[in-house]
Amino acid sequence: MARFRWRDPDAPPASGVTTLELFFDLVFVFTFTQLTALLEDDLSAAGAGRVLLVFGVLWWMYGGYAWMTNNVPPRRPSQRLLLLVGMAGFLVAAVAVPHAFDDTGIVFGLGYLVVTCVNLTLLSQSGSITGLARVAPLNVSSALLVLAAGFVDGPAVYALWVAAFLLQVITPYLGVAWHFALNSAHFVERHGLLMIVAFGETVVAIGLGVDSDHLTAAVVGTVVMALALPAALWWSYFSGDDEAAEHALEAAAPGPRAILAIRAYFYAHIPMLLGIVVTAAGIHEALRHPGESLGTGAALALGGGIALFFAGDSEFRRVLRIGPAAPRVGAAVVALATVPVGMALPAVVQLAALIVVVVGLLVGESARGALAGVQSSAP
């Protein structure tokens, strides 16, 4: 594999997430706010499809920045300035999200093209000519497809977006990922911090959904219940799986490690993060009128969001072999079963049912873990 040395050959690899990377993540997560609002405006299959496409292309480039900073830590002033330019591109794209398929498609595409070019510029300092040569034309092509969608109307818009997304989905298997090194500790920490900020978006949705002019005891109780749901999801992700994931990646050989990272932190995290976005939209709707039943879209967002999260989480566990996936698949199925509850009974009942599902999963897994520990220590 051909390699070259950049201007700072003695710089150590990324060891921990820098404050600039966390700042970058805060800008990226603004897209979650925008996507939640986009879904709330259209709680339908078409609306969900648009959210998937926008999130998908943005998530691919977020992953590109995670890999880039993993290989090229932003220590030099020039690197930090370029990363700030990339942040600006993400912010412009995020601002354009609500009308990315029509009026602001060109603005979104230009912001996304900036994000892509900055990423490739910094990635050129990673030391791998082969990796850069493989990924650059694919990423630029995807960005140009998104930009081209801003210049057309009708079905062609969606065709171009789908083409861009599918190109990104297959890119890891076109001989790209294993040409770059991967620091497992940094990579896992970076995605873990993003998950925390994403859960924070759900808390924002709770706050925005409350009628602060009528804070009764019932409303306060509903708010606490609503907070318990993302808190339980946080617990399910950070109850040891993050540490186990780091160990699993570290134990793998460099080539397989890259593919494992893509499968676990790109593919599997798509439904997980989309689940958080969808759940946030459902919680927001539920808090508007907690004593009333929900419409089909809102009830499906609430139950379906949790189901999406656990579907991705089960795949995350399965890929890395860090725990049983079946209980989380079961939790996803049961979460979907609460949708009729939300449509027939007050929204607060579906909230309570989902809390029982997630907490029941956590308690069951904890009990099984304790039993396994006792059995393994028995003579």
C-alpha cells in the first residue's frame, strides 16, 4: 500500500475525542432537531422516507469525519480551521433540511459539497494515498448527485437522492475502509458522545412539547415519564456495550476491524439514531395532549421509534458479538405492539407501556447477567 508522510509525521494517533470534535458534533446534531421538525410536519410514510434520505447522506459524512479525525487529529491551526469550515458546511446543510427536496435543495447541496471537500482535504493527510484515491471519487460523486437534485423537479429529485444514498451504502465494500487505520478507543468514544447528544435532542423535544402556561401536577408527572423513556434508552446503550464494543474492535485484525466498525457504527447506528429522532417526534406529539389518544402517525412514531432503536441495537450487538441480540429484537416487537394502545387510549398510557418494555428489558438482562456470573464462579 502506497504511503506518504504529511507535514507532521511524528504526531501521535488520536487517543481521545478533542473538544473541537465535540463542538463539531453539537453542530451536526442540529440536523436531529431539523429532522424531528420535518417528521412532525409530515407523520407519514413519505415523510419518513424523506427523513431517511436526508439523515442517510448526512450520517455518511459524519462517519467520514469520525474516520478522518481518528487518523488526523485536529492539532494544527490549519486543521482546526478546516474543520470549522466543515462545520459551517454542515450547519448550512442542516438549515436547508426542511425544504431540501424543493426550495432549498441547491443550498443543501452546496453545503454538503463543502462538507465533502473539507473531509477529503483533511483525509489527504492521513498517510494513505490508496484509501484517498478510492474514497474521493465516490464521495464527490455522491455529493454531486445531491447537488444535482437541487436543480431538478418531480421524481428526478428523489431518484438522485436515492442514488446518492445507495452509493454511500455500498462504498465500504468497494475496497475503501481497510486502507485507513482505526483507533478503537477514539472511535467508540466519538460515537458514544454523539449518542449522548442525540438523546439530548429527545430531552429538547420534551421541553418544547410542554404547555408551560398550564403546569399542573399531571403535566409534571407526564414530563417525568417522558424523560424516563430516553433515560432508559441511554441506559441500554451505556450499560457496558460501549466498553465491550471497544474490546471487540481492538481484538480484531486491522482489515476486519475496519469492516466491523462500518457494520456496527454506520449501518447498525442508522436505525438507532433514526429511532431517537422518530421517538422525539412521538414524545413531542404525546406531550401536547397527554390525556388524549394519538393519531396513527404519532402513535407509530412513539412505538416505532423505540422499535427502530432496538432493531439497530440488536444488530450492533450481533455484529460485534458483545451480548445476546434476541431480547432486544423482542423489545422492538413489543414496542411496536403498543401502537394500538396509543391510538385507543390516552398518550400517557402508551408512554407508560413503553417505559415498562424498556425497563423490563434492562431488568431481565441484568438478572441474566447476575445469574451467569454466579454460575461461572461456582466450583
